[in-house]
Amino acid sequence: DQQVKQNSPSLSVQEGRISILNCDYTNSMFDYFLWYKKYPAEGPTFLISISSIKDKNEDGRFTVFLNKSAKHLSLHIVPSQPGDSAVYFCAASAFLRAGGTSYGKLTFGQGTILTVHP
Amino acid sequence: KAGVTQTPRYLIKTRGQQVTLSCSPISGHRSVSWYQQTPGQGLQFLFEYFSETQRNKGNFPGRFSGRQFSNSRSEMNVSTLELGDSALYLCASSSTGSGANVLTFGAGSRLTVL
């Protein structure tokens, strides 16, 4: 039972345009969501997060939107750059409910390969 | 400051053998988590250690075990290896000061079981 799903295995975007990566979750206990980026031969690196008390969080070119009723979140990258080409993972946790005792426990999606063409 | 260091980076084992992987977290980080990444299953949580105690555990068989030492370094062990254990094993560390679930991952240990 996959609790976090990224239904698009890949996405191709032109440099300068917007990249939109989507993620759906089924577990209503999840209250904290994160996006990680992974390059080949490296571990995932943290990009941006959002808690369930918000519906939007921005950090530079990256914005994450959360729609709790639809159990859906998305990552927007504007403008996209060739260096953004990587695998993007959506992750979720019940961090707030766990009272801070699950710092390391995340449920990841399968990942979306983003390719940004010059 | 130094990142999360995992050793060895690559290893090859045969079915039935056991393997031990090592992880040195970022200095000051007391939480260490382990994940298995496979093409079919993505990144799956194995377990988390905090102050030498296992705090959370994923849905893996008992062949997968781990421990954490007083200096926060961690090891994970897989006994009686199966072909399906071939994967990238990722270690991550975090601290209460870095924000919820903001894990810093190592580059991983690539295990191949023949």
C-alpha cells in the first residue's frame, strides 16, 4: 500500500519555464511534507517543506502548495534551470502528531525525474 | 562541517552472507535513520536511532538490524542475504535544530547480492 504517490515518473521542461511536480498521499495522519532532490551517486538533499497548518510555502524559486482536502501537494520551480535536472522525491510524516519523536521517519514517493532542457 | 559519511560505498556479497554498513552522522546530530532504495520500491524507511535507542522501525524482516553508539555513529546489519536485498542503503542524520524531518543524507552504500 503506497501511502505517498508521485504518478509522473518523468517530466521534461524548457529552461526558463515552470516545472510542476505533483504528489498525492492517502494517510490522513500525515501532517508534514517535504521535497527532496537527488542527483546520481549522491544522497537526497532537502529542498523545501510545509506543515499541514499552511497551504503554501516559498523559498526562492521553489514553492510548495498543499491541498489537504484533496490530499495533494505540488512543487513549483520558477524559472527552471538545467541544474534543476534531478530526481525529485515527495515525502510525508506524522511529525506534528508524534510530538517531535519521529525526526528521521519519512514515507517517500517513487520520485519524478525532472529534465530541464537548455 | 563534514557531512554524513557512509562506508563502504560499494560492496558485493553472495546469498546467505551477512553485511554490516557504517554511518557517521554530522557532528552534533543525535538522530540517525536508515533507508533502502530500490528501483521498484523507492526509498523505504528501515529504522531510526536516537541516543543509542531505536525510536522507530519500518516494515522490514528481523534480518535487518541496527545499532547506535554513544558517539552517534550507527551501523546496520543484514543477515542471511537474499537477492532482493540488493539496493542502495542510505543513512541520514538530523537534529532538533535543523527543523522537522530535515534529514541530511549520506551518499549511500551500494550493496549487490549475487
